[in-house]
Amino acid sequence: MKFLKNIFVIFVTFWSLQAFAEWTQFSESTEGIFYIDIATATKKPLPKIWTMLNLHDKDSYGRRSQSTLIQANCGTKQFRTLSMSFHEDQMGAGKVIYMNNSDNAWMYAPPNSMLDSLLNFMCKK
């Protein structure tokens, strides 16, 4: 029963995130358009923000978008994902193809990358 309750909570959380998010375009690449939801941003010492990647085309797994909760460590300039889901339609709509709600390892963003820019944005004073 607890398992079903957890699934329900996760479903409601992702549904409400997609339904009420105010996405702001952050960057664009050949892969797709990257958005952030500034209203979900938290502050230091370990800021968090929800992001959305809209792929220009479906990938080989049928994914069209990815929503991710990212946490930053401003002291070490690292990031990790706390939650991630892939969807069959843009802007997190449609069937959830994959979901991971576990804390992942801390990683460094490649210099001058979109993730590096996001870390700078999250950690600015």
C-alpha cells in the first residue's frame, strides 16, 4: 500500500509541475531548447531548480522532453540530479517513458557549457 501511495505522490508532483510551471528559455542547442522554472529556484547553500529540455526531434527511445530537478553545490561548483523524467511529448506532456527519483552523484559541469552557465546562474549572489 505504501508503494502505491508513493507512486501517487510522484504522479501528482510531476503533473502539477508540468501544469503550473512558468518555463523561461535558458539556452538552445542543436539538440533542443533548455528551459528553467525560476519560480522553483531555491537559494544557497545547495540551491535547486527545475529544468526542462525540449528535444527538436524524438530520440531513438521515443523521448521528446526531459524534466529534471537539479541541485548545485556552489562551494565546489558541482551539480547533481535529484529527480528526472523523460516524456513522449514536449514540455513534459504525454506518457512518462522513464523516471528516476534518486539522488545521483555530484559531477562537474564542462567549462563553458550550458550546465556551467546554469550553475553560475544558480550560485550568483
